[in-house]
Amino acid sequence: MAVSTIKLTDTQQKCVTFQPKGDLLIQGIPGSGKSSILLARAKFLKEKNSKDTVTVLTYSNALTNYVRQLSLKMHSTPLTAKTFHQWGQEMLRYTDYPHTRLIVGDLRKDTIKYAKNIVNKYSSNVNFPQMKESKRQDIALLTFLCDEIEWIKGSGIATREEYLSIKRSGRGTDIRVLKEHRNTIYDVLEKYNELLNRDRRRQGIDGDDLARILIEKSHQIPENIKPDHILVDEAQDLNTMQIKAISKMAKKSLTIGADKGQQIYRRTFSWKQAGVDIKGSRNIFLKQTFRSTKQIIRLANHFQEQDKLYIKDEDYQKAQEPEINGKVPELKKCENREAERAHILNQVRRLRASFPNDTIGIIGFSHDNLDEIKKVLDDKGIPVYRVKDNEVDIISPGVKLITFQSSKGLEFDHVIVTDLQKGKMPYKAPSPGEDENEFLSRERKKFYVAMTRAKKTLTIVSIKEYSSFINELNSGYFHLID
Ligand SMILES: Nc1ncnc2c1ncn2[C@@H]1O[C@H](COP(=O)(O)OP(=O)(O)O)[C@@H](O)[C@H]1O
Ligand SMILES: [Mg+2]
């Protein structure tokens, strides 16, 4: 339903027209209208003062595209929407910071490995923590270092002393990290930073340094370049430093939409640490969902409640069951991949026949599997689109294939969640040094996110060996299909 044709509730409307000064945090369950509010507020801010600049920021490319497409469709207004990294890089061009290349992914891993090897070779007191797995020690250690460096940078830790003394939450018990280990980890971090600054082949900005550099250099960015108003969608995907940087850069107002129940990346973070003012009426919580049917939310809610870690979080709120009734979600258990593909094909055919103008989202674990499913549907002449990082039309009717991660923030009339298989969902093991419960909590949230993308019908496809999450679903809330 288009926002222009829906009637926002009083609470939603209040968020839209909230005074355009300072911070506003809108938290809410999936489908409670956070994105709709942000788009309507962006329009409101622009209309209130046409000279003001308004920028919407998100974490993922898929969501950025979606938000842009939605704004055009619903408000007929083009919107400046960017990912945090895209936007941050653009801002840095106005400063004297010498590099612009972002170092992320494999490039980052490779540079950290190089730094680790240098420390190993030349430092006098090298003490790396012992990895649990005996076979692939090196790989496990590198993964651990990459995660730890991301955490240090994302938390804004700026000195060795701070790192040595800080309590590190979210760490598992499989790796004991003592003070001497921390010293060596910090040596690697310093060497890595040096490479980013000085080594001609490796120069650049670590993705997680971008926020800190923006904060340090913000005084060099011309005032007319900084947005008057910034709106952030799915802010729980960003880390403390990124929110801080955004907050510093917004000249007049900052509006944040977030749902910690959908926090699927490793983040330790609180609004206070991020410097967001959420006193009194600046903190709104929306508990009513408009996207899904009662039957879908019931199943998703019950599943979410199995996450003992999350329901203890101060930001946890249980979703109200919506009024609107629909079909009970379906679960299909498949013996193998062939059976899974056959069921998906069947289901897509049925849905297309009954609802030719609807969107169908197929959500899966890996790009490879989604490509395979695409082939099966292509062969039968069914048009399907892969929502990767490009400009695929997400809103128009049709079949869209997307990963669990990228599905966040999006919605489809019909959702088929696949890959509910042991080793895939939940993933086979936590990263080295990661807390097992936190890991499971995040994996659960991924499945929860996927389920709550559905507006009208939800189909879950499990493949042998079945995912442990299947046993956690309340059997009174779904139909098992033969
Ligand atoms: N007050 C409302 N009345 C009817 N539908 C609404 C209302 N608010 C939001 N919606 C619809 O509910 C769905 C979910 O809204 P969205 O803004 O995507 O939620 P969120 O971002 O919180 O997940 C969208 O299809 C939207 O058009
Ligand atoms: Mg949203």
C-alpha cells in the first residue's frame, strides 16, 4: 500500500511532524511504519523549508535502493539516499585526508594478515591467543584479529591503555584473551594502521575508520555540504562511531529508525554511547504492525521469544498481534535440494496464478543457492530478479531472490524462506572468540527478519538435515505440508 493512500496513526504522524530540531529516535517492531515515517518526514522537512537539505542514510545498498524507489512511488519525490560508507567517502573529499580508497572485505583481511606477519617476525614480545581449533589455527587467528580490530575501531577505542583496560563483552569462552595477548593484538592494529597510512600499495581507509576520520575532520567540511537533516533507516546495523559521526554532521535534526530485534551484525552499542539524545518525547516506540497478518506475526513472535538473550535487552518489546487475518504459514520439509527446488517452483506457480500483481520474495542463505533457484525458474520461463547490490526494481510485481541479510527493511506480499538447513541457518559455528549465545541470537534474528518480510503469506522450506530452528517454531502456528 502506498503511503500516500494510507492513513498514518496519530503516533506515526507525530513522528513525521516532530520539531525539526535535535534528535528523534523511532524504534519499532517490523512493519510498524518506521520507513514510512522516515520518508514522510523527509518530505515534511523539505516542504517546511525548501532550502534545507535532507539526506537518508542506511547500511546496505539493497535498502538504499528500496528507499529511493519507495519515495518516488509514494511521494513522487526523488530522495537523496546513500549508504553510510558512500556518503562518508563523499564527505571526506572535502577534507585534507589524503586517501579515499575504502579498505574492506578481502583487501582488508589481506592487509591485516600482512600486519600480523610483520608483528610476528619483528616484535620482541609476541603473544597471540591460542585458538581452539587445532587444525586451522592460522585462519582462525586471522578471523579473530579482523573481528577484534573491527570491534576496537567501531567502539571508538583510541589508545592502547583504553584497550588494555576495557571490559570486552560478547566474547566467547573458547579463546582466553589475556593482557599480554591484548598487547600483541594492539601491535597488529598499530602496524595495520601504519600500512593504511604509509604503504603505497596498501594505502586507504579501513571501513571502520571512516566514522572516526569524519568526526576528526568534520570542521574542514564546508557547512553548505553538511546536510541540514539526516534520517537513518535500520540504524541498529551501524555501530557507535558511525551514529556519532552522523550526529555530528547533521546541522539541524537527526531522525533515527531502528529495531534491535533485527540486529543481525555483531554490534555492541547503546544510544547513549552513540550520543543520541533520547530523552522524553524524543524516544518513540511503535508496537503495532501494519505489514503482516496475525498468523505470520504470531509465529514470528513466538520464535523471537525463544531468544532468551534478546528478550532481556532493555529495548525489547513484544509486537502486538495485528487485526488482519490471513493464511496460516506453511512449513515444507524436503529430503534434498531437488525436492526443495520442486516445492519452490510449485509454490511460485501457484502464487503467480492467484496473485499476478503481487511481489514474491524468495529469501535464502547464499548467492550460489539463489542463483540455482533462479536457473530452475528461468528454465520454466518465470521471470525472476536477483536483488544484489544493483538497481533491481524491488517494488514492482514479480519474483525477487534475496539473501537473509539484504532482505532487511524490504517487504513482499508473499515470502518463501529457504535454506532452513543445519549448518546454514543457524550457520555452522560462531566466529573464533565469539560468544555462542550471542551468535545464536543473531542467527535467530536473521530468520525472524526473513519471516517478517511477508505481508500476506509465508512459506518456510527446510532441507535435511533440518535446521534446529524448525523445532523452535510453535507447531500450533503453522501447517506442515506433505
Ligand atoms: N498507519 C498505517 N496504516 C496502514 N498501513 C501502514 C501504516 N503504516 C505503515 N503501513 C504499511 O505497513 C507496511 C510496513 O511499513 P514500513 O514503514 O515498511 O515498516 P517498518 O519500516 O517499521 O518495518 C508498509 O506496507 C506500509 O505501507
Ligand atoms: Mg523499514
